Amino acid sequence: MKTTEARTEKARFDTRLSKEQKIIFERAAIMGGYRNLSDFVISAVQEKAKMIFQETETVLASQKDSEIFFDAIINAANPNDKLIAAAKQYHDLLSK
């Protein structure tokens, strides 16, 4: 019986840092309990990417909500009998 292992395809990411940046990042990685600088960088970048995705989705959802809201106001349907009766009842309660 053969078992198959899921393989994750790897890609390389290279960058240049100043010596000062590398020292700061390595120190933060050690203080944060990361095994090495690469793990720290990957974790930090992944977290930042999640934040950007969430912010973008929130903005897009907010824009869509605004469009729906203003469309409902601009293209509002005429009130039906129940709504008219409820408004009259509300007005009558406030007038007492």
C-alpha cells in the first residue's frame, strides 16, 4: 500500500536589506520566538496581507452597501396601505 504525501510547491523570494534593517529584523525574530529571519518575515508579510485583504473587502462592502442604500432612497416604492396606517397610528400617538 502506497501513501502519497501532499507536496507544497515552493517559490523563492529574494530581497536586499540594509545591514541595519537586517539586524533589527533578526532581533525582532529572536524576541518574537521565531526560528529564523525567514519565518519572521513570512509571518509578518502574511499578517499584513490578511489585513490589506480585510480592509479592501470592508471598503468594497461599504461601497456596495452605500449603492444599495442610495438606490433604495432614490427609487423608493410608494408606501402600501399597512405603512400608511402605521404612520398614521404613530402620528396619532405622538399627538396625544
